[in-house]
Amino acid sequence: MYPDWPESTSDLVPLPHCDGPKLEPFDFQGPQKMEFLEFVYEDDWPSPVNKWDSDDRDAFTHLANYAEPFNSECRAYGRLREADCEHLANRCFGYLLLEEENERAMMNKFKDHRIDFNGNILFPGGLDMRGRFLGKDGRPPPIRGIIKEFGQPEKELSMRTLRSILKDVIQMQQLGIIRLDVADRQFINGKMADFSTAITFPHFITSPELNPHLTPEMAAAMELETLLFSRKDYEEFDQMVGMWNYENPSHQRSFFSLPGGDDGLKYNLRSLPSRNRLYSLVDPRLYDRKSSRGGLDGKVTKGRRRPCAKPPRWYYDGSLDAAKVISNMRFEFLHNWYYKDGYAFPKEVKW
């Protein structure tokens, strides 16, 4: 999961080390020169793995290369570059591996914060993830980061801003990027700026082709979870609009993505043409990476098919009753995952 300390610039390769899009390193054109201004935020991220053997490096590395926050951002930004659609998000310049001198400067700057940068925020100093992935010379791996354009958050959710955000979400899903965590805090200069929870195809959660040993039941469960992740992005958009209306009663916005608006989980199924079928606005599985991809080394090629403004809806054809599924939609992950013989498997879920 963690890259080792580079001995030369040739060691700075696109990340992460798994199938799918990758992000190239930022070129400092010399030594890293940086100034640490402010510690902004700390939090833990939900994981698709409920429990795992933290000493099993192979299992942890395999899953984390797809789902860990830094790698999630690398994969999402890598896809946007790959598809020549970087305009859909706040600008990203690449990743960095913090040099030891700068790490010491950063720790000194933020010494009043209870931060160890060891991979566990709730229990600093407890579960030392960096210490479990020592490099060739015995040092803990470097701290990783994503370099992005500085900007300002949106002060007002105007109708124009909302239309632009929804358009971007629809297009990103067509590029195989879902679970976007849509919220007003996400948008800098009017564009999404955080992909730390994003799922980018191919991914062990959404792409059965990565595991030839899945049972039909497992593949069906993955399809349902993928649809729910896709739909959840639109529910969160509508909840964002609903929160704006609640906090700004004199500046209401009547612009939603799903029937029922911010209360869309309770909409009347009978008002829909296909009232017994759950749906999302986009089927992200349709993204054809072969017709829109970069090289194996992470470099970008030209000549890509761009996302369309109004893609066909994705209707769920499974056997579960739509109303029953909708009642279970407030979730982080429907399944926990485990690793066996080089592959990721979803654990059984009982409805």
C-alpha cells in the first residue's frame, strides 16, 4: 500500500499499484520547497473491511490499494486525466511523498495537535500502520499527499451552481467514478475537490471481472451495492439542496435530481413508469476504458469519447422488491469484504 522512499526520480511512478487509473507524481523541479500554514482537518474514513488481520500485509495492501483515501483520490484524479475530463473537478497537480526534513518541519509546526501521522486517527500511537510497512532500509514509509489548486468554498448554492454540480456528478459517474460524498463542503471554486471516499472502476466492490471465483449470488450482491452507491450520490445532492433550503428560508432552491427531492427515500413508487424497479440516473458500469484510457504507465493518450448530458437511467433488474431495498439505503457499505488467495470476496448479507 505504501510506496517506499525513492532513491531517484525514476522511483516516483504513477500510483496506486493496482489495476485501473493512476496519478503521476508532482514534479518539484528540484528539492521540495513548502511552507506549512494551517492544519485543516482530521477524521477516519469508513472501510469496506469490518475486521482484518492487521499483520496480513498482502490482504491489507490488496484492499487498501483500491479503497484507502490517498489511493482513492489517485484513482479518481487519474481517471479524470485518462478521460481528458479534468475540468470536472478542482485541479490536481499530482501526488507527493513528503521528504523527511519537511515531515519534521510539519510535525514541529503542528506540535500542539495530537497527531502521529501513523495511519490511525482515533487512537494515535495505538495501531501504527506506517510501522507495519517498513521500507527496504527499515524506515517507516513517507507521508503521502495530493497537491491541488488553492481556492474558495461556495458561499451560495445558486441555481447555476446546482445545475453545474449535478451535471458534473452525472458526467463523473459516466466515467466510472461513484460514491462522491456530495455535500457543499466538497466544492472549491465550484468544483468537487475531495475524492477520498470515491470508488473508481475497476474496483473490487463494483467489478466482478476482477475475481473469477465469485458465485452468482456474490456478483448479484455487488451489482445491487454498485447501483445503491450510484443512486446515493443523487440522494446526497438532494439532501444538500434540502439543507440549503432549511438554512436559507428566504432563498429557497427548487432543483432536485430525484422525485421527492431531499425526502426522496419516501417518494411514491407508483408515480414512476417503472414503479417496481429501483433506478439511478447513470449506470457507471458502461464506462468503456478501452476506448478512453491512458497507457499502462499512467500517461494520458488522446481521442476519447466524452460523457453525454443525458445518459440512460440504470434500472435494477434484480429480484428484491424496490421498496424493501430503498428502506435499507442509509449505509456506508452493504457488505464487508475479506481477502482469500489473491482475491476480494463480499461476505453474505441477509435482507
